[in-house]
Amino acid sequence: MALIPTEEQTMLLESARDFLATEGPVSQLRHLRDTADASGFSLALCKQFASMGFSGVLVPEALGGMGLGYVEAGIVMEQIGRNLSASPFLASNVVATTALLHAGNAAQQALWLPQLASGAAIATLAVEEHTKHRPSRIALSATPTAHGFILNGAKTFVLDSHVADLLIVAARRAGEPGDLEGITLFLVDAKAQGVEIERTAMADSHNAGRVRFNQVQVNSEAVLGPVDGGWAPLSATLNAGRAAAAAELLGVADEAFARTVQYLKERKQFDRLIGEFQGLQHRAAQLYCELEITRAAVAYALDQLDTDSANTNEAVAVAKARAGRTATLAVQEAVQMHGGMGMTDAFDMGFFMKRARVLQELFGDSNFHLNQLAQSRGY
């Protein structure tokens, strides 16, 4: 694993950092929330995002993308986290794109990947059915018919579902919830008959929704990957989402830390800068150490995804678990060190705390991944 970013990666970081700080800052998220925007993100931002090539970071060049990897996607995700930018990048350009890359046939990739890269379409993964992340406990049914399948059931916590054009749905054709066999992935038109999408208001003002499938008919061409063999591509897709979410958590934590340090250098009490108090210095130093360890864990996980290593599952579990805990510590310390202002809505720190909490739950919280890691090692 390269410890120093390449020239191209540095250019990507600087480009994403400058662009999002100007076009997708925290103030934009506040505006979207306060105006109850119907889409929940800036359409203009998404178009600019795509025009700069960010939306196609994982898409092969032959299909209109940049042909880069998860390390580069993580660079973009970290900057999204720093600015709390409301964007379908995670759902559409990382998670859904990964599903198509791992399980899509040539026709499916040629149809959808150029649209996702250009921003002409938005796709999202529909997998969750419970209040906690339990991807193997899929109960949504896929009943075979003469020409395809009929889907019945419901999904929850589906990112950007109310603005999606394509739903990648994990359904069960055989077996019982908890079985790894019998799971199949389907490409479903979000506007198909029988699909009902209810937008839900998340605490962090980002998009999610509940999706109900009532006798939704799909043909055999809608199957993504092998019938009953959907667990492998679903796992790969979830790992990509987990690593990307960890990178966003890192960005959230790093920005909360940077703002806190700046406040410690400016705020005075008893005629002294509060950053001179040793107790606060120790807490800031501890958080800095946690951030750097997490940064290394996230970088390693993204690198393992790119190399398709046998160690990918464990690396991603460590990164997501650490990023969740580090971000939680960072935002809690930020609110405390900012004193009473940190708790007010007029101050931005509350947005960082809410986003960290949602990302902690997304694709499995720290406890879920620590348990996965323990099981993989025989405990």
C-alpha cells in the first residue's frame, strides 16, 4: 500500500476540496433543510459534480468514467464529509456502481454505467429490512413466473430512493431469512407499477426512504448476477459502501476537529485563550491520535478493495468500526469544547454530530463490525 498519494490523487483531492468548499458547503445543507427542498440535494451541484468527472470515478473509461479506484472514491468521500455536502455520490456512484461492476452483464453495464457517470441517472441499493443492519436477513420475496419474477415486500433506509431512477433490490427466491443462499439481486425501475417510495426525514437532513414492493413484475433481464447467487456481489457492494462511509466519517471527524482547534485558539476565558488550558490540550491531542490511526485504517481498507485482497472483509470491518467511534468522539468533544454554543442550531457543529450518528448506523455500526471481525477470527 502506497503511503504517499500519487500526483493524480493529490490533484483529485485538491480539486474536490476546493469545489465542495465553494459549491457544497454546510450552509447549503442548512438551506436545503430550512426550505424543505423536495429533492434534498442541489441539482446544480450534482450536474457540476458530474461535469468535473467525480461521478464517474469508478466507471471504466470505455463507459464514460474516469476508470479510477476506491482509494480515489475515498478521497472524494472524505471531502464530502468535511463539507456535509448533500449528494447521491455514495448511493449512486459508489454503491450502485459497484453492484453493476461486480454483477452486471455487458448489456446492463453499457446501459447504466454511462448514465451514472454523467449524472443522467441516479441508482441506489435497497437491502435493509430491519432497524439495524442485518443484510443476510432478507425476507422480500422473489417468486418465479413464466417470464421473470414478482417482488413482494419492503425495504427501509434506502438512500436517495425518492429521487432514484433505478433500484438495485436484494430479494429472496429461496431459503429463510439468515440464509446466504437463495438471495438474488434485481434491477428495478423506481417508477414501475407496484413500487411505492416514501421519503423519510433523517436526523441529519440527508435523503433516505422506505420502499414497498407490491406485486412488482420484473423480467429475467432484470436479474443482476446469478439467480440465488446474489450474496457474493451484495457483500462486495456493501464493503464498498462501508469503506466509503468510513472515509466520509473521517472527513466529518477531521473537520469537526479542525474547527474545534481553531476555536481553542480564539476563545478566551479568564483573560486566557482556552487552548492554553492543559486539560483541553490533552483531549485535543488524544483526538488527533485517534484520527491518524483511523486515517490509516480507512486508507488500508480502500487499498484492499482496489487489490481485491482476501483480507478485504476484515480491513473494511476495522475501518468502519474505527471511523464510527472516532467520529463519535470527535463530534462529542467538539460540542463540549465549544461550550453552550455547540448545542445551538445556529452553530454548525450540530450538523456534524447528526451526520456522524447516521453514518455510524449506515451499513453496520461499530458493534456490528467488531462482531463480524470476532466471528471471522473464530471467537
